[in-house]
Amino acid sequence: MNPIQLIVDALSQGSLYALIALGIGLVFGVMRMINFAHGELIMIGAYALVVPSASDMARPFIAAWPAPLLIAAVIGFVAVAALATERFAFRPLRRREVDSATLLISSFAVSYLLQSLVLFFYTGRPKSVSIFPSLTRQITFGGVRVAMVDAVTILVTAALLAATVVFLRRARAGIEVRAAAEDFVMARMLGVKANRVIALAFGLSGAMAGAVSLLFVAKTGVLDFRMGVPLAIAGFVGTVIGGVGNLVGAVLGGFFLGAASVLLQALLPEELRPARDAFLYSLVILVLLVRPQGLFVTRGAGERI
Amino acid sequence: MTRKRFLAAFPAAGLIPALGVLCVVVHYLGGPLLEGALTEALVYMVMVIALYVFVGNSGIISFGHVTFAMIGAYASAWQTCCAGMRGVFMPGLPDWLLRVNMPTTPATLLAALLAAAFAALIGVAISRLGAFAAPIGLLSLLFVIKTIYENWTSVTAGQSSIVGLPLDVDIWTALLWVFAAIVVAQLHARSPSGLRLRASREDEAAARASGVTIWKERLIAFVLSAFLFAVGGGLFGHFLGTLAVSEFWLDMTFLTLAMLVVGGMRSLTGAVVGTLVVSAVRELLRAFERGIDIGGLDIHAPEGTQEIWLAVILLVILIFRPQGLVGDRELGRPVVK
């Protein structure tokens, strides 16, 4: 494989994982909950593209709409779904001040619920769907051929990251999210409304999950009710190796994981490739042992007493 | 020993007669279907009790214990599997292992020892990780070992199944293993090491300041818990009679964790009650899906609704009883007001 193609591949996969990790990191910041259902948000965003049915060549629903409308509809739908999980599952739990283990298990329950609902309405058979057919083209870039969708993934991620940074630094609501992530109790005392700031984090996180749905389906063209699980785990692992409670760390951690998986796939000797995940996750364990607090720790990230 | 001192040392003592009575009732009045379901629940109970030993006492969630069930189940199959067919399924085993013919109980114990030895090795590192890094480290461990087992075809049959394991686990053997697990878990929880570990769960900084070496106590619990979880894995193989690497994956991880949390992860009684409740709910929903007849009224739930209701019931329990169904009470110990 051409080294430039490989780099583009690694960047694209890294970007996708970075977006997932950022979505998980946003919610983690304000709620100290690792939202496992994030993967299922990505999954239902993808399934919203087609009409519920049992057939494997699904009839397009949102997928048939013009592109701007399609993008807005999927992102909006997933954001609303994320808000719904917050309102009906996580908010009642938060009122009872449960520990993070219980929150985590309840996010499994939500994820299982969403999977079961999709299984019920769409059956478990994988479906194929095509969106943005123009993205499947290859473009020639300085003599190498690169899949358009990879280039778009990298650009979209960069744009979304930039927008998020601006929002978190400049907008009042964004500053509130950061304040709540820093010290939730203190932020509330200074007038940050708990429900609003958490809903905002969920909404943003959902919108990012929607973007991932689109990018992922544009690349693979396949829907599967279990597609969210590996994605959530990737984001989850990325968040932790980046350094929990630190959005820049989450993005870099996710990026690292995605890029490492592509590079391992390409560079491992042929006979070891099926066992790529063994190498990838050994690497994760190694990272955790060397930097238990994560690769990119900020000041004051340690537990306060 | 007086009753009071016994209960102080063994607060969950009430579990043993309660489970015994349950099994006797089901065996004589319940019919084979119910007995099979209860036996399966008891096998899971061994795993959930094992999970309690580490998760309950240390307060650190583990997404990786299924690794030990996998190691235990396969190591046990290496010694007991399928009469003359062992060399066909697992041609890569060394000669002496191909010839050995171990009864199930010592095979399970040896297999669990292997898992415990592995846990001791990896635990030296894992037990130093914090509350968020440790679960991910353990999850990564599961990924690594599962990928290795999937590709190590000559001793695990890789992506296909091993069939014909001796079916040696009936309701009574499963019950005896549960009793053993309860005794071990309880002795550990009340031992000085267990108490120090529980102190670190309540307040890490204070425990450390009082001279508790947290990683050491975590390591002890981790190894013990891996041993018991591997026993559960071995029983699982001998209950089903078949093994496939894909069984030991996220579904089993979530199911065992959900059982522990639903019951209450801070108590041994919680582990037992959670397993029974979640198993009962699953069986009931399964029965509804097949259709049941109540007084001439045929209730038949549409196919695929079982999973939806299980998720909803789990959520409702978590919302209304966030500490689990029993909280940190134990069956047998009077409630301290």
C-alpha cells in the first residue's frame, strides 16, 4: 500500500474515533458517566435512513432526501434521541445521586434497549444502504488515489472539532459546560442550571453521534444492529487512554486508537493480521500501565479530596 | 461459637439454607424445565459471586472477568472433553494432555488455578490502575485473550465449537459450587485483607493514610475472584456441553455485571438475589414469548419483545433501587438500625 494512502486511511479512521470519543467525553465531563449508549445513538442514526422492514435491501427513507435535509434530519434525530435518553433514564438516576458504576450499568441497559428496539422493528439481518454516492469516488491527489469519503471524514472532523472548541471557549453556554465539567457543585452555586447544562452536553454529544452515523454509513454502506458496540468501545477506550475528564485528551486518545488500528492492520505480517486486535489492545494495556492517568493529563485532573 | 459471633464472622450465612430450600422445592415440584433454568442460574451465580469478590469489595468495575471464564472453560475442556474426539477438535494439545482423562471436579479446579495464576501475573499491573483505567485495562485484556483464543485454532477449535463435553453439572453439583463460592467470598470479605480493601472502596485517600497498601489488597481479591469466575466458566462448559469462544464475550460481561448491580454490588446477598431475579425475569419473558395459558386466557407476547422488556425492567430497577435490590444488607444478619 502506498504510504500516503495509508496515512489518509489512518487519519480518517482516527478522526472517526476522535469524534466518538469527543461525544463520550462531553457527557462524561458534566455527569461523570461513561455513556455506553453512545454507540447505539450512532446505530439508530444510521437505521433512521431506511424504512423499517425485514428485507436486506432496505427501502430508503431519510436516505432518499436531498443531502442538506438528510444531514440535518439525521443529526437532529440523534440529538433528540440523546436528549430523550437523558430525560427518561439518566435524569431520574442523577436525582438519586447514584454512583458511577450504577450509571454505567444503566447506560448498558439503555444501549440494550435501543438495540432490542431496532432488532424488533428492522430484524437482525444486516442491510445495505447507499448515501452520498459521489463520496465513493476515488480522487487522485498528488499521484495517489484516495477515497473521497476518507478525505471528507478528515475535513468534517476538523471542522466539527474547531466549532466545538469555539463554542466551548466563546459561547456562554459552552463556558457553562466547561465550568460544570471542572466542578459541578461550584458551577451550580454560581448559577449554572444543572439540568440545562447536562441536556446541552447530551444534545451536542448526540449531534456528534449523528455526524458519525452519516460518515460511517457513507463509508461502509451497511447497517447492522450491533454496529454501535465496537464504535462505543473504541470511543470509550480512546477517552480513557487520552485521560478521563479532558476533552482534548479524549480526542487525541480516540485518534491514537483509530490510527493505530489502521497502521497495525497494514504493517503487521500477513499471518498475524487476524489477531490485530490482540496487538491493538495489548498496546492499550501498555499505555495504561505507563500512564495510568491517560496520555494527556491536565493539571488538577487527579481526584480532589 | 455463639450465634452472634458466628453471624459477625459470616453475615450472609442465611443464604445457604435459603438456596438449599429453593433447590429442593424446584427439584421435587418444579419440573425439568424449571430445574434446568435454576441450574443455569446457579452456574451464573458462581460467576456473579466471583465478580462480587473483586467488584463489590474494591468498588472497581470489571469488564474483563469473562476472560477468566474463557480460560477456565477451555482449560477444563482440555482435560475432560469428548472422549476420543479431543485430538480432532484440538490437535495442538501436547500428548500428555491428549491422553489425560480427568473427572470434572479436579479438572475444574486445575483450570481455575491456571486462570488464577494468569490473573496474578496480569493483576500485578491491573491492580495499580484507577477507577476508570482499570475497567478499560480489563476490557482490553478480554479483547486480547479472546482474539488469541479465536486464532489459536489448534487448541481452541477457533471460531467453531467444541461439542461433547461431559454433561456433569446438575442442580446439586451447581448448588455445591455456589455454597463453596459463598463460603470463600464471605471468608475473604471478613478477613483483614478484605476489610482493608473495603476500607479503600469507601475512601481511598483515608485508607491509604491508615497504612493500607491498596494495590496489594486489590490483587488478592482479583486473583481470588478470577479463580472463582474460572470455576463458573468451567461449570458453564459442563452445563451446556459445548464451548465456543464467542460465548465469552460482551453479552456474558453485561449479563453478569447487570446481575450483580441489580442485586446490590455491595453485598454477597445482593449477588445471589440479583442472579436469581435477572434469571427469573429472563425465563418469564421467554415463557411469555412462547405463549402461556392463564385460566383459559392465552397470553402471547410478540417475538423479540423479550429483550425490550428485560432492558426496561433493568432500568426501572436501577432507577427505583439504585443501590440494588438489597443494598448492602446480608441475609442472616439483623438489620442494624
